[in-house]
Amino acid sequence: MGKSTKQIKEKIPISGICEYLKNAGKTILLLILLPPMLNYGGLKKEREYFQSNAILFDIGFGQQLYMNCTGVGTPTVILDAPTGSSSDVWLRLQKELSSISTVCVYDRAGLGLSDVPRQLNASDPGEGAVLRALGPESTVVRMVSDLHRLVTFATPRQRPFLLVGAELGGAVVQTYSHLHPQDVAGLILINPLHSSLLHIPATNTGKQDGDESPWLNYWFNHLILSYRLLQISAMMGLNRLGFLAGQLNLPNISDDEDVIARQKHQVCDPFHVQAVIDEYRSIGISLNQVDEISNKWILPTNISVSVIRSSMVESGLEPEMTGILDKSVQNLVNSLPGSEFIDLRSSQSSIYSSKALGDEIKKTLEKIQQKI
């Protein structure tokens, strides 16, 4: 037995074991570092390709936003995407509506092809003044300022506008209409967010007036956490590997290969995922901003307003949250005198590409076209 052990030691010296472990460590380190390195290289090449086929407009402060307009005619329809989504969500609807008017889609700062929000220096007198006026990045007032500079100075668009926004995008176009009513002929809000979502009324059993809403718990303890994990996975290059292995799937918003590639790029880009997180994290500030502005600047009665409610937003949500959402939408309708409530909860397809939504927008378009 002792002789056998001696023979093994002679065949596999200690130095050989150390060399083996060293090479194994290098291999493991390479396997850990390779996916994020390949992902970074892929992101860089993909972004160069996507931006070479798109036009970005300088809105000031060294920041560029992506906008794409198709069709001819007025009013100019501007589509603002749901919370954390890029303009790709509107592509089918844009194609449908562009046969009767000019239709524009754009990416809010940090999403899609647009630059991240410019971080202003509070200690600089000039930038500090702008920061105090506009508020923090990824909030509604900053987004409205970006949109106004985009359609007024960077790439002027013919007035009047028919503004269509979903979720946080609805808060943006609503606030735009309050601050720049001379630009707007119509406003369509799809599954809009209202400040009453932030708190629940005392009439709910076991709840006290002013208690935190389940929606805040959902946004902060579910959605943001999920996106943070997705971001970490993107940083490690695992999302790209997931797509290559067929383990990650995307919502079917388009059959166009470039659009699908762009969507995959966004999921693999940790900076894009951060922009999504920032919008949800700032949602309370944003909705309070909408409240403050709508109370100070009343929407003129000549602006037609439609509020559309669909069921797609609440898939998998608790009944209590759905009820709170219903009440918040009704609160918004009540706060906008003369607004029309449209219930599309029976629609079985994705609301953002559904025929039902397209038909409702066309009705509003035709009414405005008759007036102008």
C-alpha cells in the first residue's frame, strides 16, 4: 500500500497538481468573463447599426432623442409609449394610422435609441436653475420638456397635435397638454396612471386613509426587483446567451427582423434596463407633478379628451389592485371635464396593436380633421 502511494506521488508531483488547478482556474475565469465581454462587443456593434438606420435629434444639453414620423396630413399624431417601453410598441398602429395623417413615435430619454437623461450639475448656476425648474431625471416634467424641445426646436412638427399616451406616456402627454394647450387639438389616454394609485381610500376593509397602495408595493417590490435581476443578468451576458439558447422569448410586437433584433438588444443592454427601472422608481414623483400642474393649469375645453381602459394591463394582478386601478381611472375622468370614457376591456389582442384602439383613434382624428 505504501509503495502504491509512493508511485502515485512520483507520477503526479505536487507541481503538476498546482499547474492543473491553475489552468482550471483560468478556464473558469474565462468562462465567467467571456459572456459579458461578448455581450459588450455585441451591444456596441448593434447600437452602431441601429443608429446608422435611424435619425436622432439634438434637444440641447448634448442630448439626442429618437423620433420617426410617417404619413402626411394633420393633425400630427404623436404616440407616447407605456412605462419602460420603447416606441417599438406602436409600430403596427403607426403603420395603420399613417394612411390618414402624419404619425410620429419617439423614445423617451434612456429608452430605445435615445440618449440617457442628462444629469445636470446642481452646483452650476445655469444647470442648477434648469434642474430646479424641471425636476429630477426620469420624471414627467423633465419628459415633457424633452418632448417640447424635440417637436418645437429639434425637429419642428406641424400643429395641431393629437397626443396619444399609455400609462406613464399618458401622464406625459396629459401634462404637455396642460402646459402647451395651444399645440394640442386632442388627447387620448390609454390605461392612464393617476395619483390616486399611490394611496387607497379608507373605505377599503382593514385599510386606513393614506395607507400605501398595493400598486406601490407592486411597482417597487415586484417590477423593479424583477428588472434589477434582469439588469444583473444582462451585465453578466446571460440574457444574450438565453436568446441564443432559445430560453428567452419576446412579446410578439412585430414580425420585422430589425425590430426583433432591436428588442433583444434592449433586453441585453443594462443601461436600457436601468432607464426602465428609473421610470418606475420615479413614478410617485411623476404622478404628483401631474396633479400639481393639472390643478394650476386647467385643460381648455376645446381639446377633446378620451380615456381608454383595457384589460391587458392587469394580467395576473390581484382583484384589489384591479379595483383600485378602475377607481383611479374614474378619478382621472372626473378631473377632466368633458372627457369621454371608452371601455376596451373586451379586446382579446394587445391593446397597443389592436384594431379596436386603431378605430377609436381614427374616430378622434376624423373629428379633428373636420374642424381644421
